[in-house]
Amino acid sequence: MKDRVFIGIGSNVGDSEENCIRSIKEMLKDGRLRFQGVSSLYRTAPVSTIPQDDFVNCAIFVSWAGSPLSLLEFLMSIENRMGRVSDGRKDSPRVIDLDILLFGNLVLQEHSLTIPHAELHKRRFAMVPCLEIDPQIIHPGLRRPLAKFLGKIDDQQSVERIRKISMDEIGL
Ligand code: PH2
Ligand code: MG
Ligand code: MG
């Protein structure tokens, strides 16, 4: 079975635009993943209690021929390969962060993985790129259009579109 999956991509260390692009290229190398669409790149204010630089965020829409846990492992292997290190704090700055936001209509709460992403409907930087790809997304857990949650978010979560990602630069 192939599931329609939205993956959130974020970076705020190093060349963040380049890190996001590279992570997409790395994902596309795997035969289990099929590209369906990608959002623009956005510059976003950090949502964190730790002061840190702005992020670049985007989202990719794919189908995945495997389980959610196999996708999580795959994304973590790319994060590691790209040099992500943890300083032990939650929400510390990162070279790359690849999060499963939506996995078809699946609702899952396990120790290692929550789907949809627990913060998706609270974070403009996660919702705006997904809604650019598909404005009609329904949140399968909350059973409401994802777009409805955008209106509830405070203005401090600024999200500014930087530019489109061309098919060329991700090798398609
Ligand atoms: N990721 C976080 C915490 N805060 N803020 C922005 N703007 N973008 C992110 O990707 C982000 C964040 C935890 O993963
Ligand atoms: Mg994250
Ligand atoms: Mg993450």
C-alpha cells in the first residue's frame, strides 16, 4: 500500500535553504518514496523558548511504500547523515529536521511516533507549506479542515514566503 504523506522540513543552522534542498534530494534517492509535490521555501520565526535564528521551512508531499516506523527510521538516517547533533535540549537549533506531519488518514500514538504530528495544527510554519500543496487537507485526528486552524494562531508566528523550489534543483 502506498500512503500519501506530508513531511515537514526545517533548518536554522548553516545554509538553511541549501540544507532543505539537500534533504529533499536525499529523500528522493530512495525507491520506497515517490514524489508528489513540494511547497515553496518560507522564512519563519522560531517557535521556541530558546532564543535562536529564524528557520527556513518547507514541506514535501510523497507516497511511501512502507510503514510509518520505516519512514521515521529513514528520515532519521538522513538527519544523521546531514550532521544533525543534539545538545540534549528540546527545540535546540538544527541543521535539518524532518518530521512526518501526516500519513494518509492514519491516527497513531506510539512512544516513538505521533501521527498527525502533535503540533501540526498549532504551528503556522508547518501548516502553511502543507496547505500550499493541498488547501483541502483534513486533519484526520481533529476531523476539521487544516486551514481552519490557521486563524487561531497568534501573529508572532511569522511565516514569509521566500521562493518556489524548482524541479531542476531537486533533480526532477
Ligand atoms: N521546529 C521546532 C521548533 N520551532 N520553529 C520554526 N519556525 N520552524 C521549525 O521548523 C521549528 C520551530 C521543533 O522541531
Ligand atoms: Mg520538528
Ligand atoms: Mg523532528
